[in-house]
Amino acid sequence: MSNQTKVILLNNRPEATPEHSDFKFIEETVPEIETDQVLLKSLFVSVDPYLRGRMRDIKSYIPPFELHQPITSAIVAEVIESKNDRYVKGDYVLGNLPWKTLLIADGASIQKVKKMDMPLSAYLGVLGMTGLTAYFGLEDIGKLKEGETLVVSGAAGAVGSIVGQIGKIKGCRVVGIAGTDDKINTLKKDFNFDEGINYKTTDDMRKALAQVCPDGIDVYWDNVGGAISDAVLFHINQFARIINCGAIADYNEKEMPTSMSPQTFLIKNSALMQGFIVSNYQKQFLEGIEQLATWLQQGKLTHKETIVEGFEHIPQAFIDLFNGTNTGKMVVKI
Amino acid sequence: MSNQTKVILLNNRPEATPEHSDFKFIEETVPEIETDQVLLKSLFVSVDPYLRGRMRDIKSYIPPFELHQPITSAIVAEVIESKNDRYVKGDYVLGNLPWKTLLIADGASIQKVKKMDMPLSAYLGVLGMTGLTAYFGLEDIGKLKEGETLVVSGAAGAVGSIVGQIGKIKGCRVVGIAGTDDKINTLKKDFNFDEGINYKTTDDMRKALAQVCPDGIDVYWDNVGGAISDAVLFHINQFARIINCGAIADYNEKEMPTSMSPQTFLIKNSALMQGFIVSNYQKQFLEGIEQLATWLQQGKLTHKETIVEGFEHIPQAFIDLFNGTNTGKMVVKI
């Protein structure tokens, strides 16, 4: 077979919304693999909003992409050739890998995908970072108990909708906050949420939360920060857990964002706020994937995805994330 | 013996600094004790700043004192008579008890004080709430590891000075923040802190912290909230723990206090902020007292106390807390 690969490089750091000129396609020759390496063929490529952050040249929990180097994201690939004892031709693997049609990886950067009765693309969404983020944030920080009240902001997003569904599986009352009535309907109809609040049409979030959380809030999954999260603080219960997954409200602020001081709320309620990134739990990923897959197979978990076809359409799929045209997880099939 | 007791009632809710007219002395007759009860003679009464909060008529983690009812605080007392199997005459006990010279308690509201080679007053300070607050906050939330950097605000206070000393016992680099050069000297000379910052004479807290915390901050014991705590956020390390013990900077604010949004700092660093009150750990108090007593006996822990004599001087001792005239824990010997 051909040992030529297509590659997508970061050509410019986007100023605002990413554009096609920020990406560059090249072709290169793939060398022979060495001991411990595998040759992979990309099957499904994940495009995610967080990649936008890595295109900026600022320090964060993961380093920025380098200019004129391949962009990387979660990719499901097939082993074409292996000089690593742990992999054989035909294995499916998952890793944070460069945007290439053919690529070389060492064993440490990939893990085997257990072929269950699941489409491979699911390993980039509900069985991938998205699902694992929801699962480990709730397991390790949320520690949901039956009968507790869980509030989720950014609830209609890929992570938020799984968070809420896991909350229902655990026997919690689940309230979602989102920005359109359509999304609120989806939360209740498709994702089994008990209640939803459209924050854009709600004047008084404190009051709205009081109405749908008569027993207070035990766990708050925070995807947004800002004023919505301030309103939640007034309703947290003793020993409440606030999971800081995102702070979209703050991402585009030029000044250092301020909010209500959470300290007194945390002290009065012996409550905690904790941030995390999913890679903290890398060693337990297989455990998480198996649990999520079981729930999927039992019909307890629903997921939505938009699949775009063709390696050359990766940049457009990524750009479309910011137009809000897709529903659920955006994946590119190579 | 006489079955008359002196009692101190809350006569008014103080407007600003408490005054003598806010307290009222009465005498009453102590009835016969019933099954499971004990008759106690107060020996040492703790006066603490947090009691000021309970004199306000607002909801907090503990309910406010009632007007015209006895004020309560931590008291070390001697068992005079017992109809409870767990206590005999002569036992020393500790409890959150009313300001009375003689009083009745049931077994559930007190616990035995193990008479070690310690003055009984220590059970109200380093072996009491003060020490236990420091101990359990660090054990359960701080989880100090050798070589880590611990920053303490309100470091010269009763709790802060013990926090710092435990940090040194655990092999940490300890930095204290306080408001006078005298206090900074005390931290370094008497309490073994590595470094101190006088925030009142420091223009740029972020820079000052960077200088004394070259390896960043792993654990932050927060007694103050506000701008000092904002500055700390810029220096927290991966998996940092922020222990919210107090937020003095916010206590007297009339508007809802705001501060920098901590969310992005917590997410970027997979860090946590957690509030607590010491009574969460009530079941483990004996374990904590034994550890603190061991450190005291080994000379690893130093404590300071100011002892005032006489039941009738309790109000003055309490009022003096707000004049800053005392050093270390303020205790009244009956």
C-alpha cells in the first residue's frame, strides 16, 4: 500500500472564529516503523471546542499547538502494521494523535478499543473524552447519592447531557440550565432531565432555581461560571460538591473576571469546588468506558452525534462547531 | 454545697463592638439531676471571635444565640455528681456549654478530657477547637505532603499559628501572611515559619508571594478571603488544595462581596477549594487531641494563651478580643 499520508498543519493562530486559511494540507512519506511502534490508519477524528484554546499561544493545562505542526485530537485508528507486542494488525486503538490519514505511534500513546456492539465513533463521544469527563467528574468529585439534587449548566452540550443522564441513573433529581427553549425540551424529552431553566428568558435565576430545587442543590456541574454559577451558590446544601468543568462565561473576558466570593458559601455549607481535567483519570479510562458502554447497551444512556465524511472536511467540521449547526458530538469519518 | 449558679445571658444583640450592657448576670437554682445527667462545675471558659457572629440574628452554620438565654461556648468542667454510667465524680469533661458556674448536662453533650501532662485550659485552645480546626482542616482537606509549600493567611491568629506549625512538622515550606511586622517576627521566631509577608506594607502581593514561594503553592489555608486570597490563586500548583476556614475580609461587607472568579484557576490546576467547620469531625476529636498533645509534649508545637480569672470577667475578656490586647488564645478561669 501507499506510504503517503495527508497531514493538516496549524497555519495561523486564529484571531476570532477559525477560518480555512488557519489550516494547511500537506502530504508526507511515512517511514518504516521501528521496534515498539505501530502503523495506524485513521478512521474517526474528533473535533472539539477545546482545540480552539490550544490554537492560542498561552499557557494552560495543556501546551498550545505549535505553528506549522500537525494539530492533534482524539482519533480512533486501525493497526495496519505492528512491531509492538501488545498490538496486532486489525486492532482498533484510541489516542490523542496528529491529524494524518496514516501515522506512526508508540505503544504508550494509544490504547486498545474493546470492540463491543458499538460504532467506533462512540469512542470519541460518549465512550471517549466527552463521556469520560462526565463519568469521572461525577464519580470522583460529585459522588452522587440517590435522592440528591444535581444541577447542570451548559446542560444541552455534549458533556452536560451525559452528566444529567448519569444523574438520573444514580437516582437523583436533575435540573438542566441551557439557553433556548428547544434545548430545554430536548433535555426533558431525550435526556430524561426532571426540569430545565432557560437562563436567557429567566430574570431571576435565584428564584427560578429555588422553584425547581425545593430541597436545595447537592451537586452542581459547572460548565459556565459567571452569574449563573453565582445564583447556584445561594441554594447549595451542607456538604455540596461543585464540579468546575468549564467557565465559558469567562473565556472571552479580557479583564480578569470577577464573581461573587464563594468562600462564605463554602464555609457555611462545608462545601467544595473542584476543578479537573479528564486526563487526570487516564489510568481508569477502561473502567469508565466499560461502565458507559454498559449503560448505552441497557438503553439508560442516549447520545447524539453528527458525522462528517472525509479527511479534507476536518477544518470545516471544526469551524462548524462555532456556528452551532451540529447536534451532539461532531466526528469526522476518514 | 450550694445549688445556686451564676448565669450570663445575652441581653442585647451588639450593634458594633460588644459592650457590657449586652450581657446580663442572673442567679438561678440548679435542680436535681436525672438519669443519664451529670452536674458540672465550670473550670475554664473559652471566649472566641466566632461568638460575635452568633450574637447576630442571621442564619449561619450554627443558629444565633437567643436573646435573654445563656450564651454558650467551649467549657472545661469537673463532674460534681453523676447519674450517667460513663462519668464519675472528679472526671474532667469538655463541651459546648452555657456560661454558668454550675450546670447540668446529659452525656451526649460532653466528652471526657484525658488528663495528660497538660493544663486543662489547653483543651480550649491548642487541644480544643483551635487546635482541632487546624488539625482536621489540614488532615482532611490539606493532605500535606513533605516538601510542599503551605501558605497561611491570618497566620498569627490562634488557628493560623497552629496550622503553620503543623505544616513544619509535616516537612513543608511554610509562609505566613499577617498584618504587622511584630506578627511576622513572631511567626518566624516562635512558630517556626519559613517566611512571612506583612500584607499591609506590601504593594504587590502577587510578586511578594512569587518571591517566597519559588515552587508555587500546594496548600493555602485561607482565614481571610478577599484580595489576599485572589493573589494566591495566581500561584497555585497542579492539584492544589485551598482550605476555606474564614473570610474575615468579607464579614463586614454590606454588599455581597465579589472577588476574582476562582473557577478558571481551579480548572487549569485541577485544584480544589473546600469549606468546613470543625464539628464535622466530632467523632474523631479524641484522635486529634491525642496527636496534638503528643506534638506539644515533644516540643514540636508551641501555644500561647491569655488567662483571665473570674466568672464575672467573661464579658470583658470577650470584649477584649476585639481590642487585640490579648496574645494567643483567650481563656477565663472560673
